[in-house]
Amino acid sequence: MHKEKIERCDCNILHHELVDRVRGRMPGKDEVRAIADLFKVFGDPTRVRIISALFHSEMCVCDIASLLDMTKSSISHQLRILKQARLVRYRRDGKVVFYSLDDEHIKSIFDQAKSHISE
């Protein structure tokens, strides 16, 4: 079995100017945490499937559960997480609650991810 050689840096020189320049462009700790939390939400296949369904139409919990062959309870739990992450919103029509994507940024994130994995 052939093991791929991993490149590593053997130098002892620290590129201070480079490090300082990049440090000034890095997001702050709170922003990094928020970005990581967002990606955690996208890290669940069920939530990805729900978001994918909502690209096409707003849907109620019952319809999403039927589409994904899951229980209403499990879909509701995932929608709660998506709502807390501000990825979905809802509207009430009588006794029925319809969910939709919160904004177009979500589609853009997905499109970028799909483009990346297809390279």
C-alpha cells in the first residue's frame, strides 16, 4: 500500500509581516464561533434534506415528514434547530404551520457546497 507523502514546513523562520497581515483580516472569536455553529447545523443529513425540500416550496411538518419518510416529531425537532439558526421561518394558516427558507443566502451556501463537491 502506497502512503502519500505529506508536505510539511521544516523552516524555522517566522514570517512576521505575513502573520500580522493575515491576523488583521481574520474574523473575531464571536464571528468564528457563529460560523462554526452554522456549519454544525448544516452537518446533519436530515436538516440538509429539509432545506433541500424547502428550496422548492414552503411545506408543513406533515408534508416534510411524508416526503422524507420520517416522523412528524423528528421533523419538528430538526425544524426547531433550523429556526433557531435562522435558516427557516414559518407562517401560520389556521391550524397549519408552513415552513420556508429564511432568505436567499441559504441557497447560495448550498450552491457553493454542491459546486465544491462536484469539482
